[in-house]
Amino acid sequence: MQKNTFELLNKGFGIPEQILHIIAVAEKEVEDIFWGLDDIMAYNQYKVLDAFQKNKISDMHFGWNTGYGYNDTGREALERVYADIFRTDSALVRPIIVNGTHALTLTLTGILRPGDELIYCTGNPYDTLEEVIGIRGEGKGSLKEFGIQYKQIGLKNDGSIDLEALRTAISSKTRMVCVQRATGYSWRKAITIEEIQEWAAFVKSIRSDIICMVDNCYGEFLETREPTEVGADVAAGSLIKNPGGGLALAGGYIVGRADLIENISYRMTSPGIGGECGLTFGQTRTMLQGLFIAPKTVNGAIKGAILCAKVFQNLGFEVCPKPEEKRSDIIESVKLGNPDAVIAFCEGIQAAAPVDSHVKPIPWEMPGYEDSVIMAAGAFIQGSSIELSADAPIRPPYIVYFQGGLTYEHSKFGVIKALQSLYGKNLVNIEG
């Protein structure tokens, strides 16, 4: 950390010198890891640029359309760009997809039919999908209510997919198997592209007609390949996470085989209309521009997550993944051990925000979650988790999940403020 920056943070922001020294030491210890990440970022930047140039993106693609959205050239170009980046036949990229859960729900309900069987291969799905599947809740249109059977395979002790248990679970009714790439609210590493490739090949070796679906939320541009490049038939995610680059105002994407995307598009709108309609409300420019800068934005978020891991590991906390471990999502989990520490950590993240930094986050009964959840995110785009944020369900063993930062410097400041908040409430010892 340069002298001028050190003095500004110390005197201008009131950060104690001890905390700044802890950050500087940790940053020095992970600088070699950062170099390797820069090469992945460069590869993905050029990959995205190639898709833009191949599809001749021009100013006309940023214009408005109205009504039904027929012949929306911007929407069509945007979806071609996504299909090229993810190496798929087709794509749906729409601002009317409200979040990642919605994109995944469209994928599941667009493909599965009564009597089909769905298998999740990565343990419990993310909390908001439990009611979609019918694991909990009162139905209200869940897969269970429509007669779709569900099985769940836990991960092995080392965090890898249990392929032999999956072999046993697959039946004649199995229509789709799913992998959740990111950790969600679990204490595990994200599933890597190499693991997804092995899993997809394994499934296809059992029965080639089984559909391999990947929840790709938080995983885009972490590696040089995406799940649909290594055998996944379809993948889905949110535009206010990685691929939106912090500029997309809303939306989600689904990429995959043309026949699958067509069926999903009928669920998104209606049978017979599919993807031919759907107004983009003039958002194609922000969605395209956000996608263009996304590799660099994701790179900063990954570096911030690694710094967070190193700082808190050095202070004696358990972290997942460890700083040196390969990453396949932008999330860093820190096991803080008590609810007060979780709340203090999130208060520090909120205090680091450019928007609503004066607000104190509190746990609340958030729709779709089983436990009270605290979420810290002073973001330009509400709920954007590619921007600096932290959240946690208030349940033992009291793990907080840190992610995002439109720049590495801001993500780093989030780590600084989280540590300062814990220190100010005597919830961490930094003297050792």
C-alpha cells in the first residue's frame, strides 16, 4: 500500500494503522495469485470482444422498441453475443427475467414435464429454489405440485460430486440432472469447470438423453471456459451478478441447446410466441456494455475475495475457499462463530458502500429464505451482488458470505471496513 493511500485511509477514513498493516501484509502474501488471475481475465476479455465484433454490434442495437418487441434488433444481437460467448446454439437474455432464481425456474419448468425426475447433484439447492422444487412451502406451482419427482445427491467429503451415488440414483424417469456451481449458503468450494466436464460426460455415458443443467450464478468468467463449453446442455444466471458487469439494471440469461431454449421461451412468454416477443425497454446498451466490462469487473471481485480469505485466515478464522485454492465463483465464506460477529461484519460492508453507507443492515424474514437473513449492499443496482456485498442466514455456525466489488480497490475497502467493525466491537483480536 502506497504512503499516500495509507495516510488517506488512516487520517481521512479513520482506519487504525494496525488494520492497514494487516491488510498490507495479506495483500503481499497473495500477489502471485493475482498475476495468474489477470491472464484468465485477459482471455475472457478478448473472448467477449470477439463475440461483439463477430456479431457486428453497432449503435443501432442500442435503440428502443415498443409494444410486443417484434424484430428488436438489439435484443436479437444481444442474445447472439451470449450464445457465442457461451458456445451454445441459442440464448435468452431478458430484463423481464427478474433474478437468477427466475432464470433457473424458467429452465426447470420449461423443460420438465409431469412424471419426469430431477436430480440435484450438489446437495441442498440454494434456499430460494427450495420452494420452486417443492422441498418446502405450500406448493403454489412448485415442481412437486406438477408431479415432477425430485432426488438430491450430497457431495463427497472432499466437496466433489459423488458420481457413483448419482449412478445409483438415475432411473428410467430421470430427465434432468443439475449442478449448482456456486456455494450458495453451504460450506464448500464451488464446482470447477473440470468437475462439470467430468460430471456431464459421466451422465451422458449412462444415458445420452438426460439433460445436464448448470446453475451458473456467480461463476461466469472465473475460468476460461463456461459449463456449456464442456458438456452442459443448458446453463442459467443473473445479469446483476457477474455478466452484467455492474451496469445491467436487471435481468437474467439462459444459454443452451436450441430445442431446450425454445421450450424455455414458451414458458417465459407463452406457447406459440416464445422468444419472438418481449420488450427490452431500451436496456440493450447497458446489458451489452456491462457484458463487455464483466471480465475485468469479475477479476476485481475475485481478488477481493482472495484478500478477504487471507486476512481472516491470518486472524485465525476458518475460511472457504482458502486463499490459494482454485476458485469457481466469486464468493468467500468466513466462519465467524456468533451472530453478533456476522452482523458487525455486514455493518462494515455497508459502511464501505458508495450508496446508503449511513444505513445499518439488520436481519429480516426475507421472502424465499427459511431463516432470517442479513444483507449488506449499498449498490447502484438494487440487489446487485457483483457490487460489494455480504449476506448471511442467521443460523449456526454463523457463516458470512462476502462477494463482489466493481473494482478491486472497493472490494479491498470492504475487507478493511468489515475488519474495523469487528475490531470496534471487540469481536476480533488484531494485536497478535
